[in-house]
Amino acid sequence: MKKKKANHPLAEALANVGKADVHTLPKEKESGGIALEASSYYRPSIYLDQGDFPGIKDFTAGQTVNLAITCEVRNVTTDDNGKDKSYNASLKIMQISDITPRKGA
């Protein structure tokens, strides 16, 4: 009897995703001054070095890449100001996979 090779958790998740639930972030906007500071929005960013993800050696500035990231949810906080609820989460990145379609594939 042949032993079934265990799938990598990220590969298994990608195989089972079906239709991805893609959320496009709003465009960035800068406030016009201190009074409007709350209206500023900057997309979140992550910083990776080659030790975090060796695949960055193939990246070029301005390129768009598709990354699948497995994270551990460290905490979730809720702010209920009586009008709207807002949520924040702290995530610890555990695995990264470059799933950008290859040219000619």
C-alpha cells in the first residue's frame, strides 16, 4: 500500500478555494490638513526580505504579484462607537506563496 504524500497546508487551501473572495482596497487619499487627518487612507503594506520570502529576488519595482499568505490571527479588536462597528486584526504571517500566473503557462 502506497502512503499518500501529505499536502502542504497552503497548497491544499489553494486547491480547495473554488472562487476566491477578492476584496479590492479603496484608493489611497491624503488629507488636506490637520483638521481632515481622519479622512486620510493609506493601503496597508508589508515589508519582506529574502529571509522571509526568497522569491522576492525575482520581483521588480512596479510589478504586480499575486501572493497567497497564510496567517495566524493574533488578536481581533472591535470599536463600537454607537453608530458603526469597526474591526481591526493583528496577523502573524506563517507562509507565503507566489501564485502569480507564469508567462506562457
